[in-house]
Amino acid sequence: MAVAFDEMNGPGGDLRPAYQELSRWLKETPPDALEYRRQEAELLFRRIGITFAVYGDAEAQERLIPFDVIPRILSGKEWTLLEKGLKQRVRALNMFLRDIYHGRDILRADIIPDDLIFQNPVFRPEMNGQDVPHDVYVHIAGIDIIRTEPENFFVLEDNARTPSGVSYMLENREIMMRLFPDLFARHRVAPVEKYPDELLSALRSVAPVSASAEPVVALLTPGVYNSAYYEHSFLADKLGVELVEGRDLIVKNDEVFMRTTEGLKRVDVIYRRLDDDFLDPLSFRPDSVLGVPGLMSAYAAGNITLANAVGTGIADDKAVYSYMPEIVKFYLGEEPILKNVPTWRCRESKDLAYVLDNLAELVVKEVHGSGGYGMLIGPAATKATIEAFRDKLKREPEGFIAQPTLALSTCPTCTEKGLAPRHVDLRPFVLTGRDRVNIIPGGLTRVALKEGSLVVNSSQGGGTKDTWILDELS
């Protein structure tokens, strides 16, 4: 595997401009002072109560996501490129989703195989021919970005269903401002605090035509046992909207109401953090007690906006991801600004043969997997694990894609032995309203805290950093 690009020190070991002030500050700050503030940050996170649950981990039901106090810094120029590429990609995703559930021009043009859509477990036939308010399917997208060289950013995956992590972006910034005012004073860092206002504005803008002048927004959560419940309650609080569970909502005459102490109140927009399967027991899983009976009939009648729309899981699929360059060209007539990671589709026999021959060098992922689960990192895997994966691939090749093991860029990170480079990725959050696509400058930088590890997911031992976008084109 190639040597990783160091975002602070650059390819030749020369300090990169965006990191000059941070480098000076680090030289002036004694290691014990840094360690003291690191412990203080951990204490603050514990006090706030930011935790996430790890499914299937009996040892620790609730964990604190480790926070690294050294910010990741991008120049204004780098951000401008990312922003353009992200807006382009999300526009194409929205057009693709509308097409898949309506005219299906992309299938008729033979760009994507029909079975990849129609036999896909996350395709929702219930959405066929159904219009969604203002043709927006993905209101909130979390697009995972990795970097391999100064100019090379790649999209690792698209999260178009219920992307999480934005609460960490906001809390990380708040804690950094509290603990490192001196470091902030040396930089012009673009603010992220406007995210809740921008999100609320985007959600209100896509309310149904029948909504009141001040559309009512509610955040629908599966409840306290969900791993991202902290984020649901945090966001509802920041947005100033009601946090509701399925039992708090009722459908009457194809309209959705929430129960309040003053009686029923109509809801126009639901920001749902609940998967399609559980939304409406009358349309999807009849055993779901988390959803709202009749919600889909209110949706079909055009009386409620669901953010994100039902059926967006197709855009999360990693096999569909491999067609994103073609999707961008087909709908927008443009070359993609942000590249995909080269991807082998194991459903295609030629690709499968290559993957089976090179398993020890590749990363193999389930097409519906998330959170770093169900994946093989060839160079780090034992022979037995590789052979077990080989059997899986032969049995069910259509369930997997493979990619080269890329050297993710590194950023300086606090470790027990002092500052050391650790691999990072970035999840910016892209908001699509009725007439504009908007991105708060920054996002969630996830960091692989184990030396040499490429897995940044919090469920697999990763941590997070504050992401600074410098407010000048440097």
C-alpha cells in the first residue's frame, strides 16, 4: 500500500500552509497542557452525555466516542472544490431517485441493470409513480469523503437514508471553542453553528402545498434504545421542534397529527430517523410498533413531507454507488467533480474472478453493509478470514463489491505516545431544500485511533475531530 498523504506535513515533509499556525501553536504548548485539555474535553463529553450504543457488544452498551483535540484543517480553496462536487453529486442523486420511481429513463438507456434496482431489498415499489413534495428525495445527505493526495478527494460512500453524526460536528466545535480560545484566535474558522437553522429552513421549505404558512416540523425517533438517540434529542432541541415517537402521532383523513397537551396538532414535515421498514405497519412490517399506522396514505395524498423520502436506500447501495459517475453524466451532462473509489462489482463474473484472485490486497464490502461491519480488509486479515470471505463471495457474489486498499490521508492526533499521524475521513452534511442545496463548511472528521488502522467507524473503535475550514481562499 502506498505511503499515506500527511495533511499537515505534505508529501515532501514541508509544512502545508493551512497548518502553519497550528504547528506554531503546538510548538508553544507543553505536552502536559495538551494532555490536561484532552482530559478536560473527555470530562465535558461525559457530562453532556454524548454516547452511542454498540449493538452486540455485551461489554459496553453505551460508549463515549473518543474525541481528538487536534483539529483537522482544510483551506478555503480545498473546501470550495469539495462543496462544488458535493452539490453536483446530491443533485444527481435526487434526479436519479425521482427517475427510478417514475420514468426510469436510466434503465431504458441500459446504463444500470434492471435487476440491480428491482431485486434490491431497499427498492420500494410503494413509491412507484408517487410524487414527493418539490421532487426532493434526499433532504439530508452525509457523503463520506477520503483523500489520498493534495488534490485527490474520493467519495467513499453516499448516505441518503438517515445519515448520523451531525451532533458530533456541532458538539466538537463547541468544546474546541471552550477549551482552545487561543488557537481559534489565530485562525479565521468558518462557523458551523448555523447548521440547525439551515436544516430547519430546508425542512420548512419542502412542506406540502397544503401546509400552514408556518409549517410544523417534528423529529421522529425509534426511541431511547436506538444507538443514535442522543443525536435525535440533541437535534430536536437545537431545531426547536418536537421529538416524537410513533405512538405520539396519529393519521386522520390522510393528515398527520401529533398528540399535545392542548389536543391534536397537524404536522407538515417529519424528519424521520427511522428506517422505511418500520415507518407504517399497514404498508411495511406489520409487527412494527415504532411507526405510524396510515402514514403512507397521508404521504401518498401529499399531506406530509418525509425527510428523507421513502425509498432513498437505493442511493445508499454500494453496487449502485459504483455507477455514480455514469449517473452524474446521465442527468447533469457533466463530468463528476468528485471521483468514486475504483470499484469491482462482484455480481459481474470478470470482476468476481479478479477479486477472488486478489483478496489479500482488497477491501470487500457488503452492498447493504454500514458502520464498518461485514467487511474484509485484505492486507490486515488472517488467512482463515480471507478464505471464509472467499466462500461467501462464491455463494453470494451479488451481495458484495470490492475496492483497492487506499492509503487514507493522515492528520496529527493525540496518542499515548504523543502526537502521531492517524488516518481520517470526512462526512460533510448536504442539505437540499425547495430551491437550493446548502452545505455548512466543515463536517464530521472521523479518525482511526489504532495505529495503522484504516477503519474510522465509531462502532469499530474510531474517534472524531473538529473540522476547520479556513475562511479565506488560501
